Amino acid sequence: MALTDKRVVIVGGTSGIGLATAKAFLARSASVVIASRSPSNLSLAGKALDGEVTAMALDFRQDTMVKSFFEAVGAFDHLVVTAGEVVMGDFPTILLSAAQDAFESKFWGQYRIVRGALPVLNSGASITLTSGVYGIRPPRGAAVVSAINSAIEGLVRGLAIDLAPLRVNAVCPGIVDTPIYSTIPAAERRAMFEDLGRKLPVGRIARAEDVAQSYVYLAENGFATGSVVLVDGGGHLV
């Protein structure tokens, strides 16, 4: 399924996996709308992308803003959601409010985006959400993240039936070298990534570009629906 002249909306498309995904779709001659709640990130991403790009503000925790966002976007062909914040920590010590906030962001945010997009998605459209490997193999302290990612994958399977023939899938990344880790001092971050990479069958952790290819694949493959594409370097095996 060719992407030339197709319109793609990427929520969270201003940094990390989302920005790499925007670049990947632009390389396939699609036009891209990137959305973020950070004006500075939108400005920086707009300058970093080469092609037909529109940058728009969106806080997907707000119903009214989601509705007005898609009314402004108009008809489009493929939806990708990479945005969403989570919380880590030992289960007994995580505040219930923090766990609820994480669900509100990553799970309910993606849920809300799908509902808002439905009225303006073209026929033959696809939706690709984002879960994560901790839903399959959670380390200590990832109970909330595991629950959120599992819920997203369950939602994808249900929506693939409820919204057919519209296609609904998810990408499930492992550890990825993205700006989410930028608060960790550089030397400590490199050491952490090297240690994690040595434990993986592929010998390194992912770059954002590794994961971005999967979103493009799911948009292009007209026979893929209800699928969760795991891109974790074999992390679920070790």
C-alpha cells in the first residue's frame, strides 16, 4: 500500500520514536502532521523535518482539544500515537494518584485520540498505537507500566474487530535510546545503555529509527490488523 500523497498524523511526533517515525513516513513521500503539547518541541521538530509537515499543538488529556484538533486536521489516512507518560517504582510505594495519572496519559490518551480521529479517517485507514515490552516481561518496579501496556494491546485487538475494516495495530518497543533518558548524566547513560545492550541477543539497545520502521510497515501492509509488532532486540527472551 503506497504512502505517496497519504496524510499521516503522528501524536508525539516531535522527539524520540515519534520524530524518527515522522522522518520515516516523509521518506515514503507521505505528508505528515506532528502533534505535541510542547510549543518548543513543535518548533524544533518542524525545523528538523524535511518534507510536507504541519506542526500542531495538542494535549490529548483534554477532550475538547482533541475534538478541535481533528476538526482542524480534516481527512487523513494513517494515525500513529507514540506519546504517553508512565511511572516506575515499587508497587507499595507508588501513589494511587501517580498510577492513575500514568493511565490517563498513556492508555486513556491513546483511547481518546482514537475516538477523536474516527470521524475524519479516510476509508482504508490505519491506526497504530504504542505499548512496550514491559507488558510482556516487566522488571521489578514496572507493575503499573506492565498493566498499561497490556491494556493497550488488549484495546488494539478489540478495536481491530469493532472498527473493521479500519486496521488497528500496535508497536511494542523495548529500551530505546531517546531523549526520555536525557536527565541521566551522559557518562552514566552510556554505561547503562552498554550494559543493557550486552544482555540483548542483538548486542545493543534500539535507536529510534529501528522502531520507526515498524510504524511504516503497519501503515503500508493492508493485511495487518490486530497485530502487535515487538521490536525489542530479543529482550523478552532474556
